[in-house]
Amino acid sequence: MLADSFPWLTTIFALPLVAALLVPVIPDRDGNVLRWYATGVAIADFALMCLLFWQHYDPQISGFQLVEQFSWIPQLGISWTVSVDGISMPLVLLAGFVTSMALLSAWQVDRKPRMFYFLMLVLYAAQVGVFIAQDLLLFFIMWEIELVPVYLLVCIWGGPKRQYAAIKFLLYTAAASIFILIAGLALALYGPGPASFDIADIALKEFPLALQLPLYAGLLIAFGVKLAAFPFHTWLPDAHGEASAPVSMILAGVLLKMGAYGLMRMNMGLLPDAHVYFAPVLVTLGVVNIVYGALTSFAQTNMKRRLAYSSVSHMGFVLIGIASFTDLGINGAMLQMISHGLIASVLFFLTGVTYDRTHTMTMQDMGGIGIFMPKVFALYTAGAMASLALPGMSGFASEVAVFIGIATSDFYSLTFRIAVVFLAAIGVILTPIYLLSMVRQVFHGSFYGSKEIPACDITDPELREDFIENQAAVCFGTNCILPGEAAFIDSRPREVAIALSFLVAIVAIGCYPKIAMQVYDNTTVAINSVATQAYAQVRSGETIGFKAPSLTPMAKIAEFSPE
């Protein structure tokens, strides 16, 4: 059938890319045509993803599906090989959904709109390319392409320190990505026979531990930077603090997940023996991320920087779940990636909505704005509740799964597990404190211990003159702006619809986590099986009850792939 042979994955990648190439020639004066065009392309591509996976993706298959392979550079063994499995398919959907909502939220962009929408569509395609790439060099190319639009989007449409933040992001991620190229070349060239960068072919090879360990360490650095793992996280608060809201939505909602995806796909899947040795390191880094991110959030007076450190904290649960050696733990890590992508996106979006009204990110300059923006206040509170893992929200389901996964793991000593659970629980306790204190300070306005909202001190001559003549200046706590800059105080219907789109998904997953977990469960269980078998091989004298693997690492997963 044509539907079965059609290159669907290539199409969902190419659609936003080809649409981006047409942006320079589309006639438009004020940006309205480009706005509708880019948003329409993004939503259409997301709808195509949903239709494709609904009809052609089988969650019962743990291996690669919808495989498309075309010879690209045969002399170097490079091919256009794309596919999806249980850990990539949900992230493709996440990228499509978050980017579509980000474009829909970028309605006020009036500075260089043609370039802005061109870069957003290229970024859309690059994100999809990272998650569907089955060829390691193709994966690396997509990884590098994604850096360029993010750098330009932060550098051009960011805040006062945008150039510093953009350069820091580029230096961190570009330098670290060198390890992906080195590891890819080493994995492809190792052993007899022609070089192949296909992950399914590499999975059939047996790599000595002496090679796996340095490759794992290098990839951990590369993916740890993108995931914002301590101590490679410092680019994230700067990038978030200066990026516009749509870019922050993609940074937190999708780009951080690329690091976690790489750890699962390459570190855990292709280098399982080394994973046994590095797993305690991942757990330790996860605990540090949780506690350090939560504590550092308290010191932030900028709303976006506080949310950025909150992301650092929440990604710690992903690290712990990946290294738990339990099916529930790795399932929880995957669910945390999806959950955090939705929660962080809606919080950064609503923070951008708040900035559009108040023209400040500093919490001390706000106060009592819930009076002017009750809808924003209600939506923001719901997002904060999801982030602090309120039962019934997706964050609760994912974090509980990780906790139970690491607590019931037989691969760590009881003392180590107790310490991990205790310290991670401290981070969970701190999360509602720093989130709800931010909500209180921004929307209720208790300043410096005062029980009353201070009067706005209008020092700007233009504001003072307008206020004296018309009594029309709009005051948010101690911050005042002209009425023309705050024409719409509360949320517009478009903004409410965007926020509700995220919150409905968050509540749906929180109430019935199987909606998401059934999509990737077979794949994560197969990957974890490879890791546990590697543990049995590496530490057979310390483990009881594991059958020695009869397949090479990752071959168990690859064998389910269609020809």
C-alpha cells in the first residue's frame, strides 16, 4: 500500500523546513501573513504526526518502526535513516505540540518577523530530526543545526544581556557536542567490516569495556550539558533569563529532553556495560540537581531565572530514573520528560504573558497584579501546582514512579537508596515553597514584610504627566506603565486557549498516566532489560537471579525492527 511505503517521517521533518525556505518570498508587510503561515504549518505538521502515529505506530513493538532508509553518502557509509520507537515517538509529538504553541504565543513579534518565523520553522524541523534520526552522523548533524536558530533567536529577540546568554549557550552546547561526533565515529569504525553509523548495526557489535567507559564519559558530558545537569547547567538560567517567551518554551519543553533522550538512546542503549559503572554517578548528579536547583531558585528575583533553576531541579528525577535499573524507574524518567515539557512550557508562556503587561521580570517590581489579571493568576497557579507535583497532575505521577523505582532497586545498597530518597524528598518539599512564594509575591504583593501593597512611585516624567492629567497610568505593585502599553490587562482568549491546551494534557496524564506510559512501556522495558543483563555480566558475582544474555547489547531491541 502507498500509505505503508510513503516516507512519512521524512515528510514531517521536511514540511517545516521547506516552509521555512519559502518564508523569504512570501509577500507580507506587517507580519500578519507570516504569522498565520508559520503557525498554520506548525499545527498542520503536528496534526500529521498525530495521524501518522495513530494509524501506523504499534506500541506493542519495542524496536524501531516506520524505518526509512535512503543512501546519502555511500562512500562514508552515511545514509538518511530515520525511524521511531517508544522513547522517540512521544518526544516527536512533544516537540510538535510545544513548538506549535510557541508559534501561536509569538503573536506580538513585530521585529524582523520574517527572520523570526524562518528560524522557528528551521528549529521545528531540527527538533524532529534529532528524535527520528537512526544514523549517528545524521543525529549529530541535526543536533548541530538546532543550535544555530536558538542562538539567533536569543541573540536578536532576547533581553538586555541577550548576546552574552546566546554566546554562552552556543559555546557550552557546541563544544560539548564534539563528544557526540567522536563517539559516533568510534562506534561506527570499531571492528571488522565496512563502517556503518546505523544504530541498529552498531547495536550488533560488542565493544570492550575499555572503549565503552571513555565514550560513555564523553557522551555524558555532551548530553549532560543539554540536559542542564550539574555542573554543566549554568547556560540555562542565562538563556532563559534573556530569551523571549516562545523560545523559553522550546528551551525548557523540548531541548532539555534531547539530553535525556541521548542518554537513553546512546549511553544506556549502546554502552550498557559502562552504564553499570556510571549509574551511581547519574543518581548522584540527579540528587545534586534536585537539591541544588531547588535551593538556588530561592535566591532568584527574576521570574524566568527562578523557573530555569526549577527545571534544573526537575531534570534530576530523569537522571535518577535512567540509572535506577528498574522498569518503573525508567518509565518514570520518560514520563517526567513528557510531564516537565508540558509544565515548564506553560509556566514560561504565562510568565511571558505577565511580562507583556508589566514589562518587568523582577518580582520585587510587581505585587497585587492578580487584581488586574485574575485569569492569568488562576492559570499560573494551576501551572505551579502541576510543577510542585500536586496529586492529579502529571508531575506527581512521574516523580512517584521515579521514587518507587529507585527505592525498590536491588542494584544499590539500602543505605544508598535511603540517602537518595531522603535528599530527593528534600527537593520535593522545597519546590512548593519557592513556587508558591513566587506566586504570592507576584500576584498578591507582600513586599519586604509589609502587609499592604505599597503605592506606586511614579518617577518617570511622562508617566507622571499622564497620571496627573488623565489618572490613567496602570500600576502593578511598584511598577507603572502607560495605558497604551497595557491595553489588554487580563488574558486574551488566544492566551487562555494556549494555557488550557497544556493544562488539559497535564491533568489527563496525571489522572490516567497510562495514556502516556502505554506508548513507550515496551521499549523502556526492553532497554532496561539490556541494562540489567549487562549488570549481570559485569557484576555476576554480586547479582543473583539474572540469566546471562544471549544477545549482544541493544540487539534485543533491534531484533524487533522491521526489515
